[in-house]
Amino acid sequence: MANPMTAEADFQDSRYELDQPRQDTLRIRFFGDWRLREQLPTSEAVDRYLQSDETIRHIAFDSGELRSWDSGFLNFLVKLGKTAAARQIVLDNRNLPQGVERLLALAAAVPPKATYSDHAPASLLVRLGEAATRFGATAADMVGFLGEAVLALANLARGRARFQTSELLLVLQECGVEALPIVTLISILVGMILAFVGAMQLKMFGAEVYVANLVTLGMAREMAAMMTGIIMAGRTGAAFAAKLGTMQVNEEVDALQTLGIPPMEFLVLPRLLALVLMMPLLCIYANLMGVFGGLMVAAGMFDITAVQYITQAKVYIGLVDFQVGIFKSVIFGAVVALCGCYYGMRCGRSSAGVGLATTSAVVSAIVFIIVCDSLVTFVTTIVGI
Amino acid sequence: MDRFPAPAAQTTLSPTNPPTPAASAPAHLTVADLVMAYGSYVVQRDLNFSIGRGEIFIIMGDSGCGKSTLLRHMVGLKPPAAGSIYYDQESFWDAEPEARDRLLRRTGILYQSGALWSSMTLQENVALPLREYTPLPPRQIEEIVALKLALVGLAGFERFYPAEISGGMRKRAGLARAMALDPEILFFDEPSAGLDPISANHLDDLILELRAALGTTIVVVTHDLASIFAIADNSVFLDAERRSMIAQGNPRDLLEHCPEPKVRIFLSRGGDG
């Protein structure tokens, strides 16, 4: 035995020792439990040994003292195999435990996939360009989706749209009656807030009674429609995205398509119709609740009687103010339904995609609601409505 | 060495008198007087069988008989209506939650669809149990993950997301995750469902290799006859009508000698063995 040098790498119970039974052969003797649940030695000591002695052409093993092993041991051998291959050193696997060689062969049976450049980190400029391209493609896709929805509505008008009435009724119930409690709560609170903030200012001029104008006008033209829209975006738009997204993941949408039933008519149209029909009703209801909330504050804190409040509101607020709000609510309903359905239908095939679709649906719907509200307010102001 | 030879296949036929858990040599997993139910609806009752160390055990039966439900009871996802499940001699459902977690760490499960976490790459999927339950440094974990993926033929796919690979590959990646901690017991729920014959055959080979190399006890829920005959040492047949097990033994022996015609018909794919 020439040059019986010994290297050790101790990590708890698992360790190995190196010696040279022949001039050109390095022998690795394994000891202890080579299991994943313990700290495992690395092959660095072997690497150093091989660097220090260029004459070694073979590596042999002795596993007589190896008590147990699992993937930790396999991993050591895989790394060692790579090192040996790089140095053109031959491994003599004869004394390895039974089964090791078969697993090593299994691991090497399928060559690694050569490229996965899709996931290589890109430069800032590339990412910026990709984001811009993606944005353009998404915008075009959204317009396409809107066009399809319009065509579906046209089919509906001609009596050719294919969807289940039961589905429409179910969605009507979900986004109508079932939304009443939350719409009630939010509208009353918004009415109260408007009344309180307004009345505090008006009180300085002794004009508290005008709080009725402020609340009723605010609710009728803006707040009822907008708050209902935002509530429905968070509640119903998210539900649409999650439902359609899950159907996409489960290939239910594909099943419709292959049956020749347009998902736009079967899935999107009932939801669009339901929200467009229900939103004005919810908006009217939110108006009533908001005005009632304002009345509670006015009567409770500022000695304005209910008759005074209602009379004041009736004198100064016209039907057109409510019509503007109701018109907005129809637009907001369409926005919420289209955003929810769009992101649901485009969510991809994974559960993570469903979560992302839901978030995107809510955020986009709220952004579009604000944008649309600004546009309508701007136009009505210019036109003088 | 902490490895176990595969036991000889049992040929017990027991439609009316199932074997006691201790009938065969060291039982790794024992199901005793198990009753499975959803509310008041009993799915299966009087389940009694044991699985030896290093054994490949098949749970088979007609559709809706409760095969997957039994698996869910065995892996701690659903508590039994009555009866017990023992890992070695330790009753799983009578154990404290910490002890249950410890027992479950000895198992790996391949779900029917792979059940990979879709927001994580394959690397992250397989690495998670290693990160949680081993003291290995990140670099070693990365190497082990690469090894596990290579074992299932997915070397180089570490950075792919589940949505970017095929169903068969997802299943194999699920197996790599199930094997991450080198479990003593591997459970497979319909492993060959959705796989082409060649992939299913590869999976069978891998199951046999794992048992041969590591002595892993393997429990498979399947009704794929090719797989059953290729890999099984022992099996149990659950009957949906009688809501109980009606046979236990090596499937080849059951095909030839089982007194229950239903079992022979099942194993001969509609004929009568």
C-alpha cells in the first residue's frame, strides 16, 4: 500500500476516509449513517486529494462500515462521478451497496434537458420591452373580448344566443338579492359620512339644512353608483374570475368549445346580462339607503326634521341626477362583468393563475370604474346635464 | 444496513376470514377493523389487513368502492369512523398530533394529478420537504433535488413550473417530491392514470427499483391490471356492493384461485379467470 495518506470529513455519524491501496487507486471508505436527515459530508476532501495526486486513475469503494444510506449517499456518488469523469478517472463500483448502482443508472438514464433559456434572467431593457409588448397584446386582446361580447349581445337580440336561463337566474340572484346586505351597510355609512362632513362645514354658515342637497346629490350622481360598482367588483367580479378560471383549469371551457357552444355566450353573456340588469336596481337601492343614512345624521345631530330633509332634497334634486347615476351603474355593471369574465377566461391552466386572475379582475374593474366615472362626469358637465 | 428484503408474496384468500394483522412477518402498516364513512354513509367496513416491510401492496376494487378514501385514511387526511391504522406498532389516529406528523414524515404520497404547487418551480416543489425537515445546506438540497428529478427522468426541468410540463411529467415530478425525504412508505393514488403505456411501464419499473434498492414499502391504489400484475406482491380487493374487502392476496393467485367470482372477473378484465 503506497502512500497511505488518510483524509477525513466528519459530520456527525456519516464520514469517509481516503487511502491509496495502490499507486494509481484512491479508495474511499464509508462509515456511519448516510441519510438525508443528518449533516452529510461533501466530496471536497476527495477533490483536494485528487488535485494533490495526479497519478490516480481509479477510485474504489469500501462500504463495509456503512450502516445505512439513502439519497444523501447517492448524491455524494453522483458528484464524485462528475469529478471523476472530468479527470478521466474510472470508478470501481463493485463494493458499493446493492441497489446503489441501479439507482445511479436510473438517474443517468435520461439525459438532462439541454436548454431552459425561457427562464434565464433577462436585462432590464429586455424586460421593459417584453412588458410593453405584453401590454399592447393584452390591450388588443381586451378589445377583441369586448367585440366578442358585443357580438354575443347582438346574437341575444336576434334570439340566437345559446345560454341556460337557469344559469342567468342563478347569477341574477347571486349579484342581486345576495348583494343587498353589503350594499345596504356601505350605502348607509357613505350617506352618513357625506352628511356628517358636509353638515359640519355648512353649520359654520348656519346652512345645515342644505346637507340634504349635498347627500342626495352626492349619492344620486356619484357615490351610489360608484360604491355599488366597487362592492360588486370585489364581490361579484372576483367570483366571476374565480369561477371561470377554475372552469378553464378543469378544461370545462374547452369542453364547451369542442361541443360548438361559444363560451362567450354560454358563460360570459349571462354574467354580463345579470350585472347590467342588477346594477341599476342596486344603485337605486343604494341611493335610498344613502339618503336614509344622511337623514339619520341630519336628524340625530343637527336638529333637521325628516320632513325638512326630504322637502329640501325634493326641491333641489331632479330626476336627471338619478338618471345620471343609474346610467353610470349600467356602465359599471358591464365593466365589472367584463373584467371578471375576461381575466377568468384568460387565466391559464394553473391554480396560481386563478388567484392572479381574481386579483387582476378586481383591480382592473376598480380602475375602469373610476376612469369611466371621470369620463361620464366630464361629459355630463360639459353638456350641462 | 437499514434496508429490507422484499417478503415472499402472500397468497391468502380471505373473503370471509381476513388475516389478523400479525399474520405475516414484520408488518409495516396495519389496518385493523377500519370503518370508513362520510357522515352516516358507510363506505367500507371491517377492513383488516397488514402490509409487510418492503412489500408492494395494491388496493383495488371497482369504481366508487372507496380505494382512494382508504388511502386518505392511511395518510392521515381523513379520520376513520371506527378502527385503527398502525404504523409499525403505533396507532396513527390515537397518537398526538406531533407524533402523527413524525409518522407522516416517514411517508411520501403521489397524488393522482401530481398535486404540485403551481406557484413553485419543480425545483422548489421537491426542495420544500428537504428544506423543512433536513439540516442540509441549500447547495446540497439543490443537488438532491437534481438527483430526484433525474431519477424520474426529469433532469434539467428544475426551473419549469407545473403548468409548463405535460400531465405525465407532472406526475413524475410529483413522484420526485414524494421521494424527496426517502420515505419508508410510498403511497401512490392511481399512478398510471393519464399515462401512456410506455410511461406507465417506466413508472412500474421505477417502483420496483425503489423497492429493490431502498426497501421502500409501496402502497398503490389502482385498477390498472397491467401494473397490478407487474408489480404487486400482495393486494386487497374492496367491493362497492358489500362495502367491505372480499379478498386479499397476490393478484396472480387471486386470478387463479379466488372463490369470489367478482374478483376473478375483475382481474381477467371481464372474463372469468
